[in-house]
Amino acid sequence: MSEYVLQVGADGFDRLEFLNSIFGEHSRNFLTRARLGEGHSVLELGCGAGSMTAWLASVVGRSGRVIAVDASEDQIEIARSVVKTAGFANVEFLCSTVEGLDLPKNSVDLVYSS
């Protein structure tokens, strides 16, 4: 795998939050129109700083789950903190590349990545 050229962790947090401020609303609207809801299982590829992770967790509710994946352990730690602060317990974090994922077939309802 080639080295990720953008800053990650605390150094990249502001960039990711800026991108979420621009694109997050469009993603949320799209997922709402796609009827994402209570009880769904979502795989989020590239969870970054966790802004969408927390929103996804709120939408799928206690009976749903989010599997948040990022190749950066620094990003995972930030996202984990964001989700914990928001009070969600329905998120599993995996530090992995997409190619390295080993999930059971048909184990999620939706795959999200931005």
C-alpha cells in the first residue's frame, strides 16, 4: 500500500471537519432518501474524524450497528472519542484497509464512503 499523503490524526482534524461542513449535509440527505434507518447495519469506509460515524450511529439506533473502518489508527482513536462523547455504543471500529477487510458475506445493509 502506498503512503497516505494527507495529514491524519490531530493534524488532519480541521481538514476533515471542513470537508464534513461542505459535504456532510449532502451525504446525510442522500442516506435519508435511501431510507437508512433504525436497525440497519452500515459499513463506513474511511471514517476519518468520526463526524459521519456519529450521525450514522444515531440513525441506525440501538438496534442497528456501524462498522467504522480507517487505515489510520490515529483517525480511529479520534473517531472513537467523538462517538463515545456523543454517547453511542453501537459502533465497532476496525483499523484496516479496504483490501484487508474480512467481513462475512451479506453482513451489512449499506456501505458508505465519502
